[in-house]
Amino acid sequence: MDWSYTVRVWSIRKRPYRKPFQLRWQVGERAHSESFLTAGLAESRKAQLITAARAGEPFDVESGLPKSLLREQEDISWYQHARQYIEMKWPHSPASTRKTLAEAMATVTPVLVKDTQGMGDARVVRAALYGWAFNVKRWDEEPPPEYQAVLAWFERKSKPTSALADRMLVRKALDALTRKLDGKTAASSTIRRKRAIFHNALVYAVDAGLLTENPIPRVSWSLPEPVEEEIDPSCVPEPVQAAELLNAVRAQGARGRHLVAFFGCIYYAAARPAEVVGLRQEDCTLPRRGWGLLQLQETRPRAGAAWTDSGQAHDSRGLKHRSRRAVRPVPIPPELVAMLRWHVTAHGVAPDGRLFRTLRGGLVQESGYGEVWARAREKALPAGAAKTLMAKRPYDLRHAAVSTWLSSGVEPQLVAKRAGHSVAVLFRVYAKFLGNADEAANAKISARLGERGTPSP
């Protein structure tokens, strides 16, 4: 746009036309005019132009309007902007991120409305926004009637995006991000993730000319302390307990024997379940004796067919927080080497080289291996322990692996590298396990100091 600060506003003149009151003004070298039905409307527009000129606003030479009025004309509702933001992010986001984006927008959008009259049930609203409004793959489909009514309501009731210049409205939106659908406080990590998405959506609004600045940095609002990010040691099985759990998996017939090495990869290699789902034989170095090696390079998280480009339930992506071509080598002990060698001999591999598969050759499902794990807990854990948080999820085997490495004296930097963490995340998440190593650390320091003898008092 061509902007100018040279503005002249002339007197209103009356002419014998349908809109008789004409306001004329000039921006730069270009003249503009606008006609109104009443003198009051013409005077109101004249006052807007004069106020903007005195405030030092730039005027658009083409339209003749000051920047503030031009922004109002180009403004769109928050609901429209949120959909445009989702559409912009969609092609470059993996399926799990698409779900997270939709969840964040579905959380904040219900509070950015003119009023709540006729909004509808909260769960129906969340389902309509999450599953349809902010899922690009479904935009060409017709939603169920109850969802159509919800989406039409938001099209009418959503506040303009420019309203987010009001910091109190932004605070209200940020507060909404802290609550789950049942009204309880969400996990700190969830709040931070949604807040980051909301922040990015407002940056996009600035880029689109809908806001002059991102208001979030100017809002006095603090994120909850991430205290729950530390791993609770009561969830993590000791090596003996982990071995008993794996034996209980193996004892569940053909299904258990097929999955025991799957759980073994999580425990002995600290692999994420989604990394094991797509593990191929060519990714494994399995010598007859000694330690082997896994070359982890792909993640197959289950996001649901509605969110993937392929239409398959599992997405295909690189390692978490790594480039698509990144590879994480993880040395594995002889125990896991033996389990994987036996698995290949007994079950073979899928046509694409995958070690683990369903009876029909598909990717193993969380529901399937979760059922096997639940039965293993009931059999392997002491009476009453199955009702606790001990090894509640297969993912707790990964925590057990990392805590075992740390308690064995392995340097945190090496533990972080093998687990696919940053060192900062390792210290924050596994702080309690690191803290329990004081006695061993003191012994090492004493041994080192003893090498030079004891100084005289």
C-alpha cells in the first residue's frame, strides 16, 4: 500500500441526490468522496478522518482511509482467523501436531464470543470445533446436524480478531487454556503447549494486518509451575520387577511371545513405543555375543485416520524433536539382543522388514499391546500393587530404563543422548532419580580424593 500523511478534509456539501450529504477529502494528490443519507453520518465520518490525521496516522492513498479504519474494514472474526491459521499450519504439521493445534483452538474459541446465549452443550461444542471446524480434512464433508448448528452459531457470535487488542480479553483466553473440559486444571505441559499455539496464532494475526502487535507479552499472566513433569519414582519398576513383568508378558501365549521383545525394546533401549512400532530388522545389529545396537530413525504415532495425509491410523515421521533424517543409535545389552534374535527366528518379519505386526500384518495397536500389559501387571505385581501407579503404562518401562542408567552411574549427557532427550529435559524430568545418587557420588569423590592421600591437619 501507498501511505501518506498529507491529508485535507473539506466541508460537507449537500446535493440533490438519494444520499445528499457528501464528504470530500484529499490524501496526498488523490481526492476522495463519500455520500451519506444524513448530515449526522457525514459529520461522524469527518470527525473520524480529522481525529486520525491529528493523531498522526498514515492514510492509504488508494482508499483514502486511515490505517485504523482500513484495519476495521479488513477485520475478520476470530473463528475465521483460527481456521485460516489451522489451514496455514496443516500442510507442514505431522498428524499429532494437527490434533494439538485443533485442541488448542477448540479450547480458546468458546471464550472469544460476543455472548454465550444459545452456545450449546460444552461437550458438543468441543466435538464440533475439534473434529470439524479445525480439521482441514473434513472441510469438504457435511457435519452431522447438531455440529452444523454449533458451527453456524460460532460464525455469528465470534468476536472480531481485532478485539484481541484488549488485554483483558486475552487474559480470559489464557485462563481458558488452563482448564480441561470438566473444569479441572490441565497439566502444566498441556497449558504451555496450548499457550504457545495461541501466541503463534496472534503472531499470524499481526502478519495478516488484523492486529498491530501481539498482546500476550504485555499481559501479566504466569504459567503454572511444571512440578508434575518430574517422574514419580513410585511409577517406575525396579530391574527385578521389570524382568517379572516381561516374563508375565511372555507367559500370555502366542500373543505375549510376539510382544515380549516389543516391551523389551522400551525397557532395555529406552525407546518410545511409537519408535518400536515401525522398528525394522535392518535397524538392528544383533551379534551372537555381547552388546548390539538399534538405529532408531522413525516414529509411528497413532493419531487417527482423520488427521493423517495417508488416511492411515498411524503417522510416519522422524524422531521426536529431530530432523526427518536424524538417527539415534542406542547400544542394547545382550538380554535384548537375545530377545530380538529369538523373535526374528520364531516370527520372522513383515514384508517391509518390520519386526512387530498384527495377525494381518498391520502395525501393532496401542489397544492391543495395552491389553497384554494390563494382564501382565495383574500377574507380576504383588497383591494390591496392580491398583497403584506402578508400571501403569508400557511407557513407564522407558522411565525405568533411564532411571536404571542414571543409578548405574552413566553420565547424564550420555543418558540424554541415548534416550533422545536434551540434557535440560533429563535434569528436569528425572530430577528425583538424579537426587538419589548423592551417596554414590560421595563415594566416588572420596575415592578420588583418597588417591592423593590425606593432608596433615
